[in-house]
Amino acid sequence: MNLLASIPSPSTNVLKIGPVPLHVYGLMIALGVVAAVWICRWRWATWGNNPDEIVDLAYWAVPGGLIGARLYHVATDFNRLYVHNLSGIPKIWDGGLGIPGGILGGVLTGYVYARHKHMNVPDLLDMVAPALPLAQAIGRWGNYFNQELYGRPTRLPWGLEIDVAHRGNLPPAYVAATTFHPTFLYEMLWNLVLVAVILGLDSRRNKGGVLPTWIVASFYGMFAVGFGLDTLLVVQRQTGLGTAVQATLFFVGAALGALLVRWVTQIGPKGPQRRGDLFWIYIAGYFLGRLWVESLRIDTANLILGLRLNEWTALLAGAGALLVLFVRRHRPGVPPIEPLVPAGDDVAAGLEAAERASDEPDE
């Protein structure tokens, strides 16, 4: 017996607090930002730094990320959505944030600010590595309330119901369908797994020991599943496949992907070896998942050689991150990761030390 018949769609994407309408899409983005800043402050403090530095950094990086996300969306969908609707460009509450642009805008803005304030950039990159996918996981719920960016029709028990009003631009073959792949949910879950894997890989930084085997296995397992799904769904998008061929594609892609990541990253019991590596693991892991999620989507998009523009972005960004990890592993001069808090110190001690430092008058 199926536990779910389907996932119902929300009746509205607006909450009213008295006379004030509150768009849920914007609320989810805001909650994602708050969660990201919180986890960044916590991590920065446990490493013996002043957590208030992260709030100051966020004042610049968050707007930079939002602007970058909106510019990416408008640039990639201008001819389709905005060429005759220029007034719609600033309406961020209706949806339309491109995560690749958000990552680029936020990181570049944060980098400029950090350099200006003489902050340790590699450590900052490691700090935000789990915070960004956490924010993205929360923000994806905005797509659910907007009933947008869903995937192909499906009869799986977790299929997402989409109202008729939100099915107007579907390809003719999909018009009669009522339940679709909840790609927002797939990406949210993938991001949460990525958060857990990154925090697991980084646990040695605080404890100075070796990683449990299950953490290392989870890292390679996540990448194996991602490569398997990418191989299957990207090919499946182009042509029909039998069940045996689908299974073969998945397992071959998973095996080759795990071997590639093992060769590139050399993650073992000591985890990442260079400061800043966690950020590039996040980029590789996120876009690996984004590729197979994007392959399920059926909303109108620009195609290049049969692939959606965001599929090409995911391919290039993921491959680029793996290349950076490979180069960093062989390049001299990249600072190694060392325990930043002596073994035995806990989070409370790190926070207390950081708060004391923030109370000291500036010289």
C-alpha cells in the first residue's frame, strides 16, 4: 500500500499577516539566508574567530548573491519572459532566482569584502561550504508554493499535484498529466545530504583526529549516486531506454564517477587536505545533483545541442570544480588544513572565546 497518493499543491503562495501580504517565495529565501548566517557564525566562532565578522560580511555578500541570482535568471530567460515585460524584471517575489548567478555574485562580493578586511579567504570558503546548500534547501520550498520548476509526469506515490493554472505552457504530450516529479523536493534533499557530508568531512578540523569510515564512504557514495543519475537521466532525456539499459547506465556511471572523484580528491581518513577544498567539494557536489534534477524538468528553457542551458552550466561548473580540486592537490603553497581548535575544546568554549574577543576595544 502506498504511503502517499500524491503531494498536494498549496492553495496559495501568499500569507496574510493582518492586511499585509507576505509572499512565501521571498519568505523562504529570507529563512535560508538567516539559517546560512547562523551556521556561518557558529562555525567561525568554533574556529576561534569573532562571529560578528560574519554578520558584517553578510551585509555585502547576501545582496550581492541576490543581485547575481536575479541577473542570471533575467539574462538566461530575457527573450522568453522579459523582452516584452520589462516591468517584471524587479518582481523577485514571483520567482526567478538563478542559483549559479547567486553563488557567483555572493562569493565575489564576499571575496572583495574579505580581502578589504584582511580576513582569511580559504577559511571563509570552507566556512560557507555547508551554509550555502542549507540556504538553497530552504529556498527551494518557494518553488513548491509557486508551483513552478516541476519535473516530468510521474505516477510515483510522491508525485506532485500541479493546478491547471500552472500547467499552461507544458508540451502537448504532458497536458493531460496531473502529477509530476517534485524536483524542488529532490534538490532540497540532495542539498541536505550535501550539508551533512561536508560537515562530516570537516569534523576533523575541530577534533584533530581521523574520519570514521562511514563518513568517507558517504562522501563517495553521494558522488557515485549523482554520477549514476546524471548518466542515466541525461541520456534518457534524448531517447527511450529499456529497463536493463537504464540499470546498466546508472551503475556504470556510478562506478566511473566514484573512481574519478577518488582520483581527483584523494579523500581518505584525514579528509580534505587543503584549506578551501570544502568549498570546491560543495560546488562539485551541488552541480552534480543539479544536473540530474535539471534533466527531469520540463519547463521551457533555452536548449544548446539538445541540453538545457542550466544542464550545460551544471556540467561546466561541476567539471571545473573537480579540476580545481585536482590542481590544488598538486600545487605547492596551498595551506593545509590543521585543527583550529585544540582537541578537547568544545563549541561553547570557542564561542565564549570569540565573544570575549569581540568585547575588547579596538586599538
